[in-house]
Amino acid sequence: MLERLGHTVEFPLEQTCCGQMHWNSGFPDEALPLARRFVRVFAESEVVVSPSASCVGMVREQFARLAEQAGDDDLAADAAALAPRVFELTELLVDELGIEDVGASFPHRVTYHPTCHGLRGLGLGDRPLRLLRAVRGIELVELPDAEECCGFGGSFAVKNAGVSGAMLADKLRCIGETGAEVCAAADNSCLLHIGGGLSRLGAGTRTLHLAEILAATGGDGA
């Protein structure tokens, strides 16, 4: 999709996890080398874009705390230099490039789940919805109680499985009420959680990342 818009996209094969899983689970020593690797791999990049609000939040907000906690002045300086160039996909499109219509076509009934990291962490607001509304052929339906968490929350879903499952059940009920063919979101972690629940129910709704819809141009979409 970005190449279709005229941009040169590089995917450094050296990149690995940003370290968020380790940091959030209380293992800063394990997160530290991953953060160092991230800033080294992307140091010369003009712009770094991620289709994950949670990863962007880690790089922009938590790398500085990680560096401070470790007493790593070099990482602190490198992270501070890189952070202003790191964007979540919808931020890049709407705010930096000034684009809402990316030339996508997706003739399906779609509902959108705003993820917690995007909604509350990065404050993405209606940027994802503005991009979806511009997609040709789409039937975008409002998700009831859209701002309620899906219950994933990373390790929360493992450590608090009962509560997580109850939250997921509420989200699945709301998705079912829309009659949507597709539930879209901008974080794969939420999509994994919701998609698993939909599959176990035998529901006729599939999950897709927002980027997959924006990349679709064919008659039947993705």
C-alpha cells in the first residue's frame, strides 16, 4: 500500500521484537538488548512505520524509561533521536502524509475494534475510521461498546484467563450484533484474541488487520 502511494519501503531483516513483551512482564534486563538492537537497526531510517500501536508506544514512550532504569546513556540518546521518526500506520498516513483515501477497494461489511494501545496509548482517535470510510465498496458498521477492551492485554489473558474470557465474550457478542463479515483492528494481538474467539464460536466473521484492507484493490478484496 505504501509503495502504491509512491514511497520506497525497506524491511531490515535484522529487526526483531521491540522488547515490549519482556518489559511488560517485568523482565527489563531481557528487554534491554532488544531495545538496543532496535535503535541500531533503524538508526538511519528516515521514517519507521509499524502496523502496531503497542509496539510504537513501546519505542516512543518506554525505551526512554528502560534506558534510564539501566543507566544506559547511549540508549537514551539513540532512543530520543529515533522516537520522533516512529509512527503507527494511521498516524503516518493521516498526519504525516495527509492522506485518507489510499486507493483501496474492499466490498465487504466491516466493523472496527479500536485497540487499547491505539485508543488510550497513542490517542489515534478517528484516524483509522477516516481511512476505512474512504475505502471503495466498504460497508462500515459501528461496533457497539467499541471502546471496551477485548480482554487480551498481553500476559493479562494468561494470568487472568477468567476475566479475559468474560471480556472477550462481551466483545464477540457486540461483533455478532453488527452482522459484519470482517472485524478489523490495528493491532495483531487483539486480532489474534478476537479471531480465536470467533473461530471457537464458529462465527461467520473473520478478522483482518486494517493494513490488509487498505492494501486491497481487487474486486473481491482481501
